[in-house]
Amino acid sequence: LSSLPPLNSPAARFAAEALALGKNSKGSYSSSHHHAKRAMSISALSGFEGKHFISIDQLSNDELRGLLDLSKKYRDTYGKKSSVEPTTASKPLTGQSVSMIFQKRSTRTRVSTETGMSLLGGHSLFLGPSDIQLGVNESMRDTALVLSRFNDIVLARVFAHNDILELSKHATVPVINALSDLHHPLQTLADLMALEDHFGDVRGKTLAWVGDGNNVLHDLMLGGAKLGMNIRVATPDGYEANDGVMETTKKLASENGTDDVFLTTVASEAVKGSD
């Protein structure tokens, strides 16, 4: 996520900390064996250096595993149930800053982002609708370049997915998609953490979705398939998931040896046999 070594990556550390703080702390790996496995999986993030984080499918399976384990590590270190004193804990993001573009407001996203950056020694800059209007007062290219000049990370919570793509096209620092109308990768990382907290290994589990085919479903399908979960989806007529995302999900399901993605408009059919 940045040009720095993986364990000093400001964007990776920020994303992991925001996820850890955005959900309840509930259990952690405790054995030395699990700690060793976690350290090994986190090392896979070296291949993600310097990249934007736009959607779950851009992650390799190893990178997804590493990002989830890094998030758990920081939850254990900085979370409410940690025995580490926050004032003496390491501050790996000292001197780093993130600009947070919020076209669409969110209490949890803002609070977890700002708190996470503070605990890690960094600084967050909130830019709400009254502070910045993407593509209105200045071009998307100019906005991306100006924010890149002053910040180490750009996080954006927007309406149109194209805005994220334009920002990432012109930014010279990592861009994190905190929400767009097509993808919501941070939400999915938090959801997958919660599922692993409850079930442990989720490979072979069956995940059912009932509701609109929206941005949350898109990344949850992608992430679930990558972790080896069987996907079952019920959406109303006219509210199906994006065709392109669905095709990618089916491809990932095949690559990871799961059942074929099950699609229906009947809720009771989708939840049949789900975990």
C-alpha cells in the first residue's frame, strides 16, 4: 500500500487499525504457533506496496490473509482489551498523515479512522462536503495531486465509483476506497474478521446474503470466495448484483474450489444450508 517496507506501510497499518477499532474486540490467537503463522501471512503484504486499495478482488489470496491478520495484530495491540499502554505503544505512523474525503458521512468510519491514526502516531485531516467538492471547484486531477503533495495516504468515501478511479489514476500516494457505489472493501475486511472471530477457519462455510445487490454484497462475495466460502445470494428482481462483479466472484469460486455461486430471488432458498 505504500513505498515503505510492509510492516512500516502507513496505508496498510492505517487500514488495519481502522478495521480493528471499527469492530468489537473479541478473542485473538494466543499460541506461539498462531503468532508465527500470523507473522508469516503479514509478510505477504510486501507485494502490495505502493498500490491503491479499491476493491477486494485486487488482493491476492495471500494479501487478503495478510491484511486480515495484520488487522488482528493491531486490534490485539491497540484495542480496548489490550494490556499495552497506548502512550507507550509503538507509533509506526509518526509523521504520516491521511486526508479523508467524505462525500458521504459515516460516524464509524470517521471515528475509527481518526482514532486509529492517532494511536499509531499519525494525523488525519477530515474533508467533508463543505470542505471539498470533487471535480467542481477544481479538477479531480488537481485535487489528487494537491492531496498527494501534503499527505501520505488519501482515503475517500464517495458516491460514484468513477471518482475513486479518477483519484487513484492521478494520485501519487496510495488511495483507499472507504466506500463507493460499486465497492466497499473496508466493510468486507471487518465482516470477514468478525466471521473468523466466530467460526475460526471459514473455508467450507456457507455464506448467505438476502437483500439488494449493492456495494457491500459485491466485496463480501469476492472476499468470501477468496477465503473458500460457498456463496448463496437472494436479491429482488431488478436489484441484482453487478454483472461484472458476479462474473469475477464465480471465477474466484472456481479457483478456490467452492460450490458454484447460488443465485435466487427467494430468501428461504438462499439461506438453506447456510452457516
